[in-house]
Amino acid sequence: MERETLRCRLCGAQLTRGLLVTDSRNCCLNATPIAGTCPEHGPVGPHHAVEAECES
């Protein structure tokens, strides 16, 4: 299964997807799952993640 490349909507940096990226929430008070980690903004939710455009 191929995973899409996600970028931060705020700065365009590629999001790191790994240990932090799960469907679980990071705490009981925050209902937002983590989509990836931006080097500039830290962990971001799916509302700040956009699919990277294909370069051809």
C-alpha cells in the first residue's frame, strides 16, 4: 500500500510520518489525530496537512 506524501499547509514543508502518526488522540482533551510532524510547526492535524502535488 502506497502512502501519499503530505505537506504542511502553513509552510509547505514535507511532514514526517512515523511513530506519532496514528488514529489515536495524543491526549484525552484533544480530539484531533496527528497527521504528521512539520519541522517548523511540530505535530499537525489533518486540517494542516495537504497532499503534495506530483512533479512530472
